[in-house]
Amino acid sequence: MFELIKQLSEARGVSGDEGEVRELIRGLMEPRCDRVWTDRMGNLICYKKGRDGSKRILVDTHMDEVGLIVSYVTGDGLLKFQTVGGVDPRVLIGRKVRVGERIGVISTKAVHLTTEEERKTAPDEQQLFIDIGAQSREEALKEISLGQTASFFTVCERFGEGLVKGKALDNRIGCAAAIRSAEHIPYYDTYYVFAVQEEVGLRGAYAGAYGIRPDLAVVADVTTAADLPGVPEHRRACRLGEGAVLIFMEGSTLYPSGSYDKLKRCAEKNGIRFQEKELVAGGVDAGAIQRQPGGVEVLTVELACRYLHSPAGVASLADAEEMEKLLCALLADPSLLER
């Protein structure tokens, strides 16, 4: 699991520019599936024939990541940017990024030039820039173009006892669990959608689900863990090392009680470790899928991750294994579509 997560984490795939990670996943899924293609939106769709072809199951897991996009180049060759997805500017200063084939460093005005008042607040993105070592606008524009994305430059590595640290763990861990689950024959025909542009409004999932018209969907994603000092117990949401995360409601979806109970029963029946998310927050592709014409029943399996949407998230490898087990159990269950 670690080697797969590392491979996926270090690939680039800022929302709207998912080509590198899409081709990596394509190479991993083609041997496991009966047909693989890319839709007009850029979603990678992988079809795997099941034992029963009367129903369609959709497994959605987004492959895009938060990042930056170049919006202007100054006369002295510095890149101004906008954030893509929900990125906190406080985590950016001093971070390395990849812009095209160049490595850049995110910086701002030197501290000795700031006023006392400026030092009281974190700078916003308008005060930041990317330095790629260019000496002029003309030099920078020989290699960098407006609209080019910048992804965090982070080595994915083992961290502490049984943990993994890396960029884009949201949602490359979900992708890893889905890829590994595709090694098994599902009960119903299954369509894996590695969706684009989730981080900017669940956009890929709308197109992917509409094209497939599933009878039921399972979403695999990563969610915020705030199991840190100073955070009240009731605000921690979920915790590393306590298994897959089941949610009854988040920002984009309210899961009917029958669907949520079905998810819990499957986990309990198969001896899968899980925890229930104790905070209503965030939003995943389930919101776009659930709202398809006629409606779609959606189940969501998540994984706890600290420091979400930053250059270095931290998650538990054991939790990733439990997420994979739950996906496999759901896809093997003939009662999944019973109401």
C-alpha cells in the first residue's frame, strides 16, 4: 500500500491539469479492468464486469489535488498566482513547488521590511509570489505560461509508527484503495471513476455519474482529522489509526439513514475497523452524484488525514488498508442494492 500511495502522491494533478496522474492510474487500471477510457471532462473511467450484469455500481474517487495557478509574471521574473481549491495561505511561505519543469519557492516581503501591524497577520495570496530563479519577465515566460499550474514538491515517505507523509493524500489514498479493490471480481458490473476537479466544486463527478447512470455509488475520499493538542474533543472529527471513517452528513450530502446503516452493517459483518465522523464538515463527490436525474443512492467511505490541503498531509497506512477492505466488501455484497 505504501509504495502505491507514494507513486500516486508524487504525481502531479492540480485540478484542471490532471494529465500526469491520470496516465499513471490508467497504466495501473488497464490490467485490472475490461475497458478503460477518458470522458470529455477528463475523468478516467474503468469498467470491470461483475458476476451479475443487471445493475451498475459506480466507485468514485477524485484524482485531482489542490495547488496554484500562475496568473501574472512581474518584470523581475516572479510569478504571481491564485490558489486552486481550498489552500490556507499560512502554509505556503517557503514551500517548494513544481511549475512545468522548474522548481520554485513561494515567498513574500522580507520580514525586516514589514511593519509591526503586518507582522500580526499572515499574508494572503495577493502578497505572495513564486521565485523560479528567473531574472526577468522575458526569461520566465520562455518556460512558464499564464494559466500553468504549480503543485507542491514533497517527497512521500514513511512517518512515525505506521504513518505516511506526503502531498495530495487527498485523495491519492482513495485512489490507491480503489485501484487495489479492482484486483477482485465485483458482484455487479462496476465503473471506477477517477474524477477531475473535485477540489473546485465536484465538477468531474457530475459528468462521470451522468454518463454512467449508476444504480448505486460508492465514494472513497479523505477527510480532515483534527486529533491534535488544543482541539476540543467534539471538534476533532476523526482520528488517525482508528479505521475507515463513515459519515452520516457532510457539506454536500445528507445520507439517508437506511444507506448509512447499510454501510455500517457491511463494515461490522466483515470485521472492518471503522469510526464515525463526529463533525459535519467538508464536501465530497457524493453531493454531485446524489443529485443526478432521478437521484442516486450514495455510500461514502473516508480516511482520516491531518493537515489536509497542505504541502504535507499525514495519514495512517493501517486506515488505508481498512478503507480498501471496506470497498472490497461492499463491491462483493449482492445485497448492496436491497432497500
